[in-house]
Amino acid sequence: MLLLILSSLAFDSILNQPWLEHAHVGMIVLDLDSDSVVYARNCQKLLVPASNTKIVTSAAALMFLGQDFRFKTRLGIDGQLRSGKLRGDVFVSGGGDPGFSLDDLEQFVSALKKRGIMNIEGNIILDDSYFTDERLPVGWAWHYLDARYAAEVSALSINRNVVNVRMEATSIGKPANVMIEPSTGYVELVSEMITKSGDDSIIIFRRPESNIIYVDGGIGFGHRRDIEVSVKNPTMYFGEYLKERLMASNVRISGRCIANDGLAINRTNPGYDVVDSVLSAPLLEIIGELNSESINLYGEAILKTLGSHYLRDGSFRGGVSIVKEFLRRCGVDTSLVELYDGSGLSRHNLISPYDIALVLRRMYHSDMFDTFYNLLPGPGEGTLAGRFSGLQGSLRAKTGTLHAVSCLSGYLSNDGRYYCFSIMFNNFVSPRKQIEKTQEDLLRELWIFLKEGR
């Protein structure tokens, strides 16, 4: 790669602002057609990438799993079925699908009833062994583990491993109507919320060790709010909700939900009669949601799937080892990269803007470029909603946001010529909007520079 660093751009004046004096800033812009560096500043410094990690995860998944890869969840029975009575167990075997929906579960309920099963004398066995039993990566903070964006990971997921808490105002001074969707006994709700005049003052949390959701404070008269809360142990959430839906369909169940039951289940020949299976959407669609809406659960499921698929090691560490192999093929010195998850929520992740640019460069020179390019949001889409107006059709990029972290990496095109960039801000105390405006100023300055023919 040619190192044609042009320091004459106005980038330096934009970055030499008082509010950035004590922040850590790294940036690089590559001309992908001439394979040259247009601009660089601290580009090899290790920084926390936040959700820019998803660029690496999604690129590795496309290259190693392929855009048509699908997750598979299987339903089976074991035992004798006579006169509507199953003298045996129901098995559900998870294949890591992070998008398994409530409707998919209803399909399983219907499949069992179509077999004529009205009484199950055994248990519901939940096989989530495709992933290891670690639910959360290293570096996720305990205080946000009840948030929808920090949902636990399992090979058996449902409803993105969250419940929705719906809060509806009643009369001023009276208790608000608060309910959980989907309705399930797996999660307990404790509400002290009242209806008040004026603005909402909502307090909602789930302690990390339990599935009790506490709601307090007040909701303004005439208001309605929906807040999603993650659940603990999504495997059991899947099983208990399946059991509840079967019982609601008049199917009697004598047993209970058991995770794996200590069984070593052969996924190729599981030893039970497969009743039904659900295939996920193609990986292409899942990555589109991952990058556009920044769904962390999807990133972690994809990471663990990489490890399970190639190493039979569905751990975070197994997935990271495959991602690092991809990074090596991009030209990255992986001895200088720290990765602990696939979504970027871990504050322990460290990578440089240069390394992110090498991934973007590798994808540009692959036969997957058009696909990968369109999986990143453009101005006004997903996490770029309300940003970069005027650059529609020319910009595709992924944001990355944590406390004191704001990153933006992607592609900029101009007159048929493509450039990639990575802009990473860490350790700032300025308002986030000010940092985001600086990112926009940098890219607009780059656009003007390129438009004028450099």
C-alpha cells in the first residue's frame, strides 16, 4: 500500500479543537483504487471500537459462512405415542438462531398438535449445546445487563431474549396499567408505578441474578410507553414459554423444562424423531439488521456460530479465534488486537483505525463487495438516521457508541471511485452530539476535497 499522506487537508484544523485536546483520536482514509493513504492521524493507535466491531464480525461471517447460511432449530419427540399421549420427552435443539420469533414457537406448538399429541408425560429437553453455556462476554458492565441491547446469548433464543414492559396511564394518582409481553410466568413483574400529570419519570430495572422486573415512578396522563428488558437464562425462557403455549393449547404436560439434561446429544443423529424445524432468514438478512440496527445479540450469535461451525467450540473465545484468522488474511497484525465479543459492547476490545480500514479494503477487493457495501446503513438509515444529509448514495458506514466512545467507519464513493475510512474517538468528555458533528465535518470536508479532484 502506498503511503501518500496528505496533511494539507482541513482535517487537522477540525481535529485540533480545544474539546479534543485530551481525547484519544485516530483516523485514516484510504483510496481503494490507487491503494494509497489519503489521510492518517494516530491510525495505528489501539482504541475501543464499540459497534465498529460489527464490521469485522459481519465481514468474517460473510467470507467464512456465506450469505446463504441459515440457522436451524429442531423440534423432536422421543417415546411412544398412543391415543394422543406421548410417553416420553419433547426435544428442542437450538442452532444459534438469534431471530427465532414468537411466531416460530407457535409453529412448533402446531406441529406437536398435528401429530395428535395432547398429553406429554415426559419433560421438555432443551438442547443449547451448540454454544457453550457462557451467556455474556468479558467486558460487559453489570449495570446495563437488564437492557435490551445486552441480552444474554444462547443457542436457543426467542424474541431476541427480551420481554416488553408496556406501561399505560390511567387516572392521575392511580396505579398505572403495567404488563409484560409476551405474557409469561417466567418473568415476575413488581410495579409501583402511578399515573401523574406532566412528563414521565420511569424507573425500571431487573437485578442481574433474577427475572424479577421492578417498575416504579410515574407515567404522564394519556401516555403509553414500551420498554424492552432482557431476561436471565434465555434457554429456560424458551422452554418455559413453549410449555405455557402448549398448555394454553390444551396440551397437558406432566414434566418440566430441563436444559440438556446432561445428555451428549449427537446433532447429526440426535436419537429422537424430528417433528419440525425452523430455518432462519439467510445470513445476508441477519447481517443487514446487525449493521443497520446494531443488534448486539446478532453479533454474539454469529461470533459463537463461527467457533462452533469451524472448531466445534461455541464459545466467545472460539469465535474470536476464527475472526482473528480472518483479520490475518486482511493483513492485520493480530498480536496487537484484543477482541472479546462480536458486537463491540465489551470495553476490553482494542483495535486500530488502520486495522478496521484493512478489513474494509479486503472486502472492497473481494467478490462480496457489493453485498457487503449495501449491508452498511446509508444516511438516514438505521443508526445513521438524521445524519449526513446530502451524502445519500455516496456514504455507507457503521457507528460505534459507548460512554466516551464514538466511532464511524465505512465507505465513501465519488465519481465511481471508492474510499474507506475509520474515525475513532475515545476518552472524551465533550457532549456526544459535538463529537458526531465533528465526524460529519470531517467527512464533508473529505467529500469536498475529493469532489475538487484532490
